[in-house]
Amino acid sequence: MITELAVPIVVAPMAGGVSSPALVAGAVEAGAFAFLASGYVTADVVREQIARTRDLTGKPFGVNIFAPSVESTEDLSGYVDSVRAEGLARYGAEAGAAKWDDDHYAAKVDAVVEARIPVVSFTFNLPSAEDVARLKEVGSVVVVTVTTPEEAVAAAERGAEVLCVQGAAAGGHRGVFVDDPAYPGGGPLYDLLPALRLISAEVDLPLIAAGGLTHGADVAAVLAAGAVAAQLGTVFLRCPEAGTAAPQRAALAEGGRETTVTRAFTGRPARGLVNRFISEHPDAPSAYPDLHNLTRPVRAAAGKAGDAEGMSLWAGQGYRFAREVPVGELVRDLADEARAAAGVLARRLGVAD
């Protein structure tokens, strides 16, 4: 399915309400593929989102699931005290409990199996072998996000049928299976083209390219590098159908911030726009989802107050090219740009009239 898209573009799953049913439906109606993001909500909410999306389109779409991360053993007491003090002082908000959970993983797998979702992707870790088998039994294609050749080999051995290769410029969370505190990015940060080349040398699976892609010429470039499709997320954040919070929309439109990789909000490396919270918490511990649960009420309070300085403003390095147009129009524009770029390349290499 993903390997045969008429428009070889995938709209990335973006948790926190961004990947709304309207965004997903609009993308697939325009000929692309798109994922609902199941992160941070219950399985019942996932079922509701699937139903709403199916009300909007009869075309296939996917669902992304966060596979459980390894539990952290780090001492979080100092960070907990800091976030609690900040939440009360700035917003009058109580911080959450810094605890580990599996994001309702098993129930979400049940939900996508019941719904016979045609493509199910996993991020942050490998699905269990049993869950891979269950999904394949109902006809689902299993996709796993990988960041290194070693993760790619492990995913292939687990039974993944497609890999989503995440490059260093990607917005939002790094997909590393194990967050190594010795690395700011949780592990080696490969640029996308080297990652595609290294991973294709290790596994014989279709590859989706993700990370910093914002233009149709980028889509053409990764297809030329061997990917079967390009996954874009940040460029869709300003679409009216996206559930992007107003302060983040404003920060994206303003365009004056740098991006950086931080653990400050969730305890897992993620790329976002630099703001006060990131700057004041440069040494956040590696503890996901403990820190996500800790900071979530504080971030929500910041959003309610319209304070972008206290929110997680996830975005890739090319965020300045995000476009405030309907998702269907953007998909068509990207496809036109990709065709134009392919034509330029063909002429430059002397393979076109």
C-alpha cells in the first residue's frame, strides 16, 4: 500500500492532538497516506478517532502506536522539585506524578486489530513478536520507526515489513529504542541520506524517509535515494485541519527561533523550537514517560495561558517552510514540486528529452 502510493507522501503521526481525523482524511483524499497518532490517549479515544476518520473518508489510513520504553532508574527528585515549583509559581498549576506507564499499549494493539487498520506503525521500540503476528493475521502491514542500522536489523528480525527511517533533522521525539544518556539525541544522530544508505545496506525492506523534509524537491531527493515514500510532519503543522495549539502556530509563523534536541519536557530526546523552558532545563534526565507525565499539567497550563515559553513546540529544522493552507492543497503542491524536481534531475542527467 505505502509502496504503491500515487502520491508518495506520508503525513507523519503527530501526537498531542495534531494528527486530527480531518488532517488524516484530507491527506488520504488528496492521494497521500497518513497516520492517526495514538500517543497519550486511551484506546477508547483511538477507537473514536478511527471511527471519525472513517466517517470522513473511505480511503485507507494508518495508526501509530508508542511501543513501551525501558523504565528509567535515574533519580528524578531534583527535577521533580524544579518543575513543581515552576508550575505553581508561573501558572498556579500542580505538576503531575513522575511515573512510568506503557501508554495503554496492549489495549491500543487490540483496538487496531479489531478495526483491521491496514497499516500500523510503532515508534520508540519494537512491538512484541506476538503482536506482529496478530496484526499480520488481520492483514495489517507493520511499520517500525528506526534511527540506526542496528535498530533496522532488529526491526526486520521482529517481522517489520516496512521501516520508517528517521533522520536527525526530524521534529518531535527521536525514535531511538533505548535512550542513551551519553548522547544528546539518545544515540548517534544520522543525517537522513546517510541513514537511508547505511540501512539499505543492512536490510532488504521498503524504506520511508523522514526528517526535515518540507518541499516536493525533498520528496524527489529521498525517492532518488531509494525510499519508497517521504514522510513529512512539520510542514503540515499550520494546516487548518491540524490540531496544533495556537501559541505553537504563532511561533511557527514568526519563524525566529532555532530548534534543538531536548529531554526537558518528556525525558526523551525531541526536537523543538527553543524557548525558556528548554533553556532553563538543559540537563533534564533520561526518563520517559516519567517526565512527560510530570510536566504535562504544567505544559497544559502554559498553553491555556497562551505562553509559548512553557510549552513543547515540537518542530523539525525546516519548520519555517510550514504552510498555512488546507492539507489537500498542500499535498497536491508537494506532489507538483516533486514532479518538477524530478524533471529537472532527469534533464540534468541527460535522461529526458
